[in-house]
Amino acid sequence: MSNLTILDGGMGRELKRMGAPFSQPLWSAQALIEAPQFVTQAHQSFIDAGAEIITVNSYACVPFHLGEAGFKAQGAKLAKQAAIIAKEVAQNAQRKVCVAGSLPPAFGSYRPDFFQSDRAFAILNTLYEAQNDDVDIWIGETISNIEEARVMASVLKDSNKPCYYACTLNDEVTEQATLRSGELVSDAILALLEYNIAGILFNCSIPEVIEQALRDTNRVLKQQNKHLDLGAFANGFTPIASDYKANEGSQGYRDLSPAEYLEFAKQWHSLGATIIGGCCGIGPEYIKALSQWKKSIRIC
């Protein structure tokens, strides 16, 4: 990656804002099923704002959102459709845009206590095979515990494309950053270094906790004499509780302006983050602010 690459923002909340079909438990998969033109439009909105990477809308193509029968019937088909949509939008862009395949949490976001290794591998491998022909890189998203990171790395172990892993953090500022499981970020980094990995990112956490995570990651990489791309894409949510029930309601938004988000991004960049975007609630206006900042400081 270059000195700074702009990632897109949160697809689900952008679809909802646009008026796409959107309800629990289908979440962002509902637009794929009923009105895929909205997915195309959302990708285009992020590209128009300056995103250089767009992420395939496969996050909700799992049994947690589709149901077991729905996943069996159309999980792979929907993930393939999502990848093709992203690829077509990227190819039609006026500049180079990279497509990131998404491996999402198999059993719901932010709930390491729900994780099941054997079932997760089968689910994620289905999504990997569905998207692989149409993506440029991979992002394992919203990783809540170390075992989940290992399973995602096992799915991606034979990939010849750059593989990035994005961990979600406890929404509390502490002296050592932790995953939602309570495990140390530093231990998660050590575990991931056992695999072929292009970079570490932190996502879907409040912006305030990412600084410490980057500091802890830098310390581990220095100790291990390793270099990886680093990045961050925080959410615009209020802090998420440990017993969060994703399919029973929507997490509340906080009052976070694009200018305020940009100040966090500048801090992350100073700590070595070279991939910066947004997660849930971070729409095109935030990505535009990041892109304009990049242009203003002439970062390549």
C-alpha cells in the first residue's frame, strides 16, 4: 500500500440512509436480494467521495443474518453477486479502485462468546470461494477473539492476494488495548504473525480506542522485527455493550462530525496507519474529508 490509502465507509448504514430495503435480521443483505442497484449506488457514492478501496457487501451473507436455510440456499450466490457488483463499479471508475473481499463474523458482530471454530471455517470458506475470482485483496473483518483470527487466516492460507485482518476492540480506553474477548491486542498480533499477512487493521470500535491498539501493535512489530501495513476504520456508534444483540435493534449513533473523525485519522496516520476509512455510520461525507486531507498534504 502507499503512504495513505483511503478505504470506504460503512455499507449497511449507508444503504439504510439511501432508502434501500433494510431491516433486521437481513441487514445489508436485504438490498442484495431485493434491490441490488442500491448496492451499486452505495459503492459509487464512496468512490465519488474519494475511496480507493471498496469492500464487497458480503458482511451479512452469513446464517446469523440470512438464517440457516437462507444461507444454505443463497449465501454463496449472494456473496458472489456482491463481489461482481463491487468489481463492476470499480472497473467503471475513472481511477484505479481496489476491491476488498470481506470475511465477516460468522455468528454476529462483537460476540466472541458465540464463536464456533468448525462451523465458522465452513461458513467463511463458502464466502471465500464465492468472492475470490472478483476481488483484489481480502479483509477479515470485525475479529473479536484470537481463535476467530486463526480461523480466518486458515481460510485465507492459500490465497495469493494480500490478506488483511481487522480486529474490533473493547470500547474502553485502557493502558493495553483488548479485543472484545478481553484478549490483548498484542497477543492477537503475535498469533497472526504466524500466518501470511499483509496488514493489521482495527475496525468497528469507537475512534478513541484505536490509538492504543496501534501503539501496542507497533511495539510487537518492533520486537519481532516485522513490518506490516496498519490501518483503521472506526464506527460512529456509542460504545457497544458486551451482551450486544445485533438482530434485536440498532446500535445508537454518537454525535461525531467528519471534522472530528478526521482528527482521529490524523492521529492514526502519525502512528503508522496507511489504510484509513470508516465502518458503521461513517458515510461518504467522512470519506470525502479523509480524501481531501490526503490531497492537501500531498501524500502519495
